[in-house]
Amino acid sequence: MREQVRERYAVAATSRSCCDSDCCSTGDVTGGAYTTDDLAHIPDRAAEVSLGCGNPTAVAELSPGETVLDLGSGGGIDVLLSARRVGPAGFAYGLDMTDEMLEVARRNAAETGLGNVEFLKGYIEDIPLPDETVDVVISNCVINLSVDKPKVFAEIHRVLKPGGRIGISDIVAQDHLSPAERAERGDWVGCIAGALSYAEYRSGLVDAGFESITLEPTHVVTEGMDSVIIRARK
Ligand SMILES: C[S@@+](CC[C@H](N)C(=O)[O-])C[C@H]1O[C@@H](n2cnc3c(N)ncnc32)[C@H](O)[C@@H]1O
């Protein structure tokens, strides 16, 4: 399944028409989650390959000097926005498993001239950073794609400093939908079949050790499936 996901996003990275309805994105970048001010400060290509379902940088309330990690950073839009928000005293890492996406993201970063950005190759189930080194973990429509979500939550908890927080956008299934009903609404690589329910998301975060958990729906993606902002603290 992970290889199918990687192939899907390798194609998206190299295609100009990546925002088909089977991507996570609503294809509505300018009128959607990102403000015109956000978009004015990033290369056009970073916005074009934006495949998220929200704007986690807007909900994470980033402060100057903080270290941010974006899981499944894709073309880098949220990493570049984070890097601007945390300023030269802060740092923004992007993590992605797909070489083609990393290439696009690194090109976009070079175009911005930001010096406080690094894109790492790796899996969100095995984050290549030491324990307790990150203030904020963000992610935009990626965790639903993981085949081992408890491992992802445990890894996020491990790399966060005590008191660190998460600001995640993700697709979440309403609690009444069975896994079969979720699969009827879309496939795994399009961010639907692998989505957790609200109850599963909350209990996964509790099991990993998180507190102050909130799940706030922002819009309906398809019947019974919502785009949701998830916040929690270590
Ligand atoms: C739906 S796209 C979202 C990209 C980006 N967050 C955005 O908002 O544009 C999913 C991204 O997550 C990456 N990805 C999916 N599963 C992953 C995993 N298990 N480990 C690392 N990266 C993963 C894909 O390569 C792809 O770039």
C-alpha cells in the first residue's frame, strides 16, 4: 500500500494537472485555506502541487524561534510558510518518502532563498530526527495515507519537546461509517479509505500520550467524511 501511495504522489509531483478529484486537495488553493498573503510569498509551483486539505500553519500559531516539522511535506508549501513564520532564529523541516516530491520542494526552497529549511527523505512512521527536538509538528492530509497510524502518533510524540504541540489537517470519517463504507467513498491513495474516524483519531492520540486533544471539522469532503483540524499537546 505504501508503494502505491508513493507511486501516486511521484506522478502528482511531475504532473501539472495533479489536483484531480482523486487527490486530497480540493483543487481550490487560492480561494481555500491559504490567504493571498501566504501565496504571495511562495513560488507558484509550490502552490500548484499543493495537495493538502487545509492550512496547518494557520492553526499551529507558530512563533519566531520555533522548530517545526511537516510530515509528508509534498511540494513544500507548508514548510516554506512555516519557515517564514518562525523566522531566521527558527527552523522548518519537511519529511517525505517520495523523491520526486523532495526534488520539487528543494527547488521551491532554493527559489525562496530561505536559509532555515531542510527537506528530509524518510517515512512518517520512522522519523529521522532525535527525541525531543521539535516544538510543533504539522501535517496536511497525509496521516490518513499511513498504514501504521499508531506508529506515526508514537513517532510524533517522541520527536516533540515536552509541551510541544501538533496542528494537523486531515480527512476524518464520521463515527457512524464502517471501514467498508469509507472505502465505498474513495480509494486509499486519494486519502479516503485509510481515514480514521473521530473516535479512532482521538484514542490513537491518547494512547500515544497526547493531551488537550481537539478535532474541529472545517468542511465536508464527501458524504460522511470531513476535513478536520486536529490539535493536541505533549
Ligand atoms: C496528499 S500529499 C500532501 C502533500 C503536502 N502535505 C501538501 O499539503 O501539499 C501526501 C504526501 O505525503 C507523502 N507521504 C505519504 N505517505 C507517506 C509516508 N508514509 N511517509 C512519508 N511520506 C509520505 C507523499 O509522498 C506526498 O508527498
